[in-house]
Amino acid sequence: MIRVAVIGVKALYLLFLWLISAAAASWLSERKGYGERVGLTFGLLLSALGLLMVLLLPGRPGSKWRVDGWLPRWRRPL
């Protein structure tokens, strides 16, 4: 019996790592003032290394990263 549609657990974990790092890099680069596309490109092409590279980028003046800090404040809805 040949199983064609079986994917390994390691491959699935690597896929999740790739997607989560791309989303996190996109979010971080948008907060640092570079736009979502820069982080998404780094995250998709370089995976976890791209996320680290986005973390090393300096925040632009007036960006959410510089104004609000590294973690946004959760505001209570009115």
C-alpha cells in the first residue's frame, strides 16, 4: 500500500514556523514604520532568520514602535 498524501510531522511544524514567522515579521515591520510588505518579504523568504532581521531594524521616527513602545497597549472598548 502506497500512501501519497502523508506529510511528515516535521514538515508540518516547519510549515507552521514559516507562516508564523512571516506574520510576526509583517506585524513588527508595520509597527516599526516600514510597512507590512517589507516584513512579509523577509518572513517568507528567510523564515525565522527574516523575523530576527526585522527585529534588528531600527524604528522610524514617529512610528508606532517609537510612540507606543515595543508592545501595543490594549485599550478597553467604550
